[in-house]
Amino acid sequence: MKTKKRKKSTRYRGSYTHGRGGKKKARGSGHRGGKGMAGTGKRADQRKSLVINLYKGDYFGKAKTLRRKKSKKLKTMNLRDISDNFSSLIEKGAIKEIKKGEYEIDLKGYKILGDGEITTKLTIIASEASKSAKDKVKKAGGDIRSI
């Protein structure tokens, strides 16, 4: 029965390649072509199949779409929509009466457009508002607050 197995390093003594095939393959990272994603560039040959199979066309080039910030798309509402549906909006609780004849409506996420007329004194809280909408609401004695 064998009690002690010889180490690999001693068994490879005098073998010229130490079990690595060709002599040049044992020298550092030379045969491997670098570490990590080295050799995957535009004119690469070492890891071309890795790039083609794993990344499916998303590896080369600058991804400008990833860096572009998306602007929030706001819903729009005209002053005509508010004035036409005024009584139903009060019933639903969307428009609240602050004082006698003064009302407030919360329209976060909306851009108020100036199409139509408004006659009541109304404070509108919205994300954005057009210049014409601001002018028409101020003319009626109200106010538009942008958030």
C-alpha cells in the first residue's frame, strides 16, 4: 500500500512542458489573450464568438439611448374641460370650495392649456400651464400654481 503520493511539481520535473501542451502556452497570459474582456474590441479575434453569442449585437458602439433622459409625458387638460364639467367635478370632490365663490382643484400630472374660457374664481394646482391658460385664469380672478 502506497502511503504518500508524490507532488505534481516533482512528478513534472524534467518533462519540458509540465503537462501544459506546448511550451509557449505556459508563459503568463500570452496564450490566453489577456484577462477578462480583453480581446473583444472592434478588430478582435480572440473572443469574437463570446461577444457574438452572449451580447447579441448589444456590445459594440455607444449606447446613446441609455444615457438619454426621458422627459415626463404630462396629460393635458383644457380650461373648457374644467368649465364644462365644473358641477360634476364638485360632486366627485375634485374641486373644493375654499371660500364663498372661490374654488381649488388639484391637477398634479397635468398640463393646463388655454383652450376655452373660465368665469369662476379658481385656484389650479398643476404640473405645468400654458401662458394663455395662466392669463385667462388670472383674468377670472383665480391663480395657477405650478409644482
